[in-house]
Amino acid sequence: MAGALGYALGAALQQYEAVALGATLRLMSRTRWWIGGVIGFTGACLHAVALSFAPLIVIQPISVATLVFAVPLAAWLHGRRPHRAEITGSVAVAVGLLGLMLLIPSHDVKPSLSNGAAIGLIVVVGVFTGICFTVARFLSGAGKALAMAVGAGSVTATVSTFVRVVGGGLSGDMARLLHWFTVVIPVLLICAVVLLQKSYAVGYFGIAYAGVQIVDPITSIMAGALLLGEPVPTGVGQVIPAIIASVLLVGGTITLSRLTPDHSHPTPAPEPAPVG
């Protein structure tokens, strides 16, 4: 939870700068962007430690709860109060997604991933992300931000999957870090940061952050179930709760997508009145 809160605060700080300057190298000169990056990286490290002790399906849903903190933080940074729709949409997304995640059994399974499956995961996520950002080129506003966030979220989920495999498979043997999985984690993390800045720069933080928080845990759970052998829910009794949670999730996402963007650009001064 501490890591997730740090990630939320870091994301809000970086989004503020990305809206003002765009997702360009100029962000590297902004102190606030670096502070956000350090806070977010610290949160990611705590998240990685948590993944070393518990399955993806247990840890990933916790980060969803930070959506209700991240959106008000972003509004405060932009010098305004959060809109009622922002709060309502954020809570609906968080509750809906948490409801879906809680339906998943939490049995611990030692993670193991073959080289072929790892390469396949990277390729599939790479193609999917490319499609998302290609589609985003033909969209604008909240749709553009959401498409980019979906692609970025799939990359962050891949980072979490590799962290779970590396950290959960150590068993006290640090020599197991000498594997190409360890190298691919920072590479994917850098890609995720760049993609996230692009989605933040569009200006719709609520829908962008929600998009990442939706895609990240769902993709992680799919990876955990299909590649790591983590259990998934079964039984008819879980269908109705899953439908209710899904309705909340979709409704909250639609609510966030209808919000106006944040802009940090200064308002032009009025022209002076003509003399005489």
C-alpha cells in the first residue's frame, strides 16, 4: 500500500509537468518531474519487494485503491478542487476492479517462467502496445489518453510479471539474479515510464491513470494464470458479483472519460483597450 501511494503521488507530479511541457526531453530539466520520478520509483521498489513475497493476484489489486488518492492529488496540483465526477468515477473504478480481483483465489505458487514463454510475453505485449499507440494517433482527448494508457499499462504489467518471477524465485540464492530476466526489467521499466508520460501529456489524468490501473492488474493476473500457474476463480456463485463489479468498472471509466482536460498553460493577458 505504501508503494502504491508513492506511485500515485509520483504520477500526479509527473503528469502536472507533462501537461505543461509535453512528453519531451524538456521534462528532464524540471525539478518537480524528477521529484515525482524519485517518489514513483521508490513506490515501484516497495511494490517489487511485495511481489517477492506474494503472488501477482494478491499484490496487484492493492495498487488500484490509490486511484481515489491520485485523482484528487492531480486536481490539487492544478490549483482546483476535484470534480464530483472525478471522485465518483475513481471510486467506481476502484471498487469495481477490487471486486473482480477479490474473486481470485490467493494461493501462493512459486513462480517459474521459461525463456520461450518470456520472449512470447514480450512480443505479444510489444505488438499490443504498438496497436494501442497507433490507434491513439487517430483519436483525440480522453480517447487518445485512454488508448495510450492501455498500452502503457500492459508494459507495466509485464514489468510486474518479471519482478514476480525474479524476486519470488530467489529463495535466498542471490546467484539467480544473474539471468537475462533481471536485465529486461529496467529496460521495460524505462519503456513504461516513457509511454506513461505520453498518456499523461494529453491532459486527462483521471482516465489515463484509471486505464493503467485497470490494464495492469488484469494483464498481470492473465500472465500469472497462463504463464506462472497461479489459480483463477471458478464456480457459478462468482458470476453475479463479477457482473456487478464489471458494471461499476465500466461506468466509472465512462464517467472519467467525459471530464475536461487539465491545462497548465498560462491564460493570455487581455489586449489593452484602444486609446481615444
